[in-house]
Amino acid sequence: MVENTRHIAVSAVVTTFKRPDDVRRALASVVSQTYPLAEIIVIEDGPATELGEWIHRNYGNRVRYIAHGVNKGLPAARNTGLRESTGDYIAYLDDDDVWKPERIRKQVDALSALPVSERKQIGVVTCKTEMHFPKSGRISVRPYGNVGPLKEAIIREGARTPSSSFLFAREALERVGGFDESLASSVDHDIWMALAVEGYSGAAADEPLVVHFDRFARSTAMSSTLRRIQGVRQYVSKWQPTYRDWLGSHEGDARMRRYVATVMGHLAAGKLATGVFDEAWKAYRTAAADSKLPWYASGVVVSRVFFLWAQQLLPSRIIAVAKTMRRSPG
């Protein structure tokens, strides 16, 4: 029996920091949702700005604005949204992405189509995403997140966490204690692991409902290499015992080494491709030393640099083939 979707209360939470133009675009996509939202909350992760006044002028009481006062980080911003919202499910949107109008409705439909007993185990619903390249006009579609029991899915294919597509069950987030505010990075992989340990599953709407814009050069330049290194090391320290428990000491440690080599190798490639060579070297050195897999890390960097430039230049069909050849980060 399928539950009527009107009984599922969804809160939308937009998190933002120093992107006033982007967040206006993001918020417009939330207000345009065809599914009636329980509430819309914008969390500004820093001092209050004129954004609050702009929201009040344009949306009145339809949108609630909260400013942290100081920059606390993405996990804290998401946790504020969790605490301040009332919906049974919470949909998060990063400020530089947008939702298609049917995003929430299609995800709720996917959730409602499941038997009640199965739906209770769903911790998160995702969807496919579109990557838009404004300069070339090209659009590529990226897969949804892990489906089925998250532990088995992560072991099989690594944690797939497409940003801005998350529809979390409030009960699941509260059960795992929300997002880990001590982490400097790897926040999405961390929450997937927390849900997996608690026995939750993932579901997905099998179509692209979120739009990412090609912002590679900007996001890579703004990304702090030292914070990324710190966050990856924190993630490994936190979850290595779990991987050992799941896979045995030898394979668990090997999986963590490959995770470090892949994540830091991707960062090194991004810095290299945008000409930030000193930061690229720091990231690569960490990838090679911490993982103890220098050749693997080198392969990740080379293949990732090629992939990043190919996204700008090559036809979508070739890119799709290249994606299937890439290794999962863990």
C-alpha cells in the first residue's frame, strides 16, 4: 500500500556562506518546488548580512532566515537546520546548486512507493544530478547515491554522496547525532558511514533533479588544502576501526589507504589543473605519504587531471565511458 504523499512533511534547508548571488538563485529554486514544503530555512554560516532583509522583502514569512554570527562550518549549519526545522524529512541545498521544480515531489514519490516496513529503514533519498558547463553548453548526468543497505553498498562501491540531493529522515539524523561538527572535511562521507553503522538504507529517484554548475576553478581555488588534509585524517581515524570490523584488518586498512590516496589525489589534481602548484604538491605529498601508495596516488592525480580537462572539451559519451573507469574513493 502506498502512503499518500501529503502526509510526508518536508523541510527545506539552504546553507550559505559568502555567496550572495548564488544563494538567491538557489532559494528561488526551493520556493518554486511543486511539492508543498513544511517550511524553508536559510542558514547563513557567518555574520548577518543584507541577505536577511532581501529575503524578507521578497518572500516575507515564507522563508525563515538564521545567521550564525560567526563561521562555524557546514556541519554546524546543517545541524542548525535540523534543530530549527519541524519536518519529518529534511532536504538540504548548497548555495551554489539549484533544484528542479519536481525535485522534492519525485523523491517523496520514490519514498512513498516503498512498503511501510522498508520505508522505516530509509535514512536518505537521493537523485541523479545534472552538471552544466555554461561555456560549452554541455550537460552531463551523474548517478544518484547509494541504494539499499548502506553498509553493503559502501563496501561494494564506496560512499556515493551527490551534494544538494539529500532528503534525510529526521529520525535517522537525530539517531546518529546529526553531522559531526569536529570534522574539517569529508562531512558527507561521514554521515553516510554513520547511517550505515546504524543499519539504514538509501533510496533514490531515478532522474536528474538537481543542477550543479561548472565551478571547478572557483571551488578548487577556495578549497583549503590544510583543512582538507585535516578532515581526511580525522575521517580515517574515526572510521578505520569500522572498516576493520567490516572487512578484516588487512582489507580495512587497505580500503582506508585507497580512500586517502583517492580523495587527496583528486584535490591535488584540482589544484594542479588550476595552476595552484604549491597546494597541489602539499595534497599529493599527503596522498602518497599517508596512503603509502605513491604509485596509486600518482595514477589518481594523472587520471583526474585528464578527466577535469576532458569535461570541458570532450563529448559527453566519451566522458561517460571515462567515469565508469574511475575508481571509487571508499
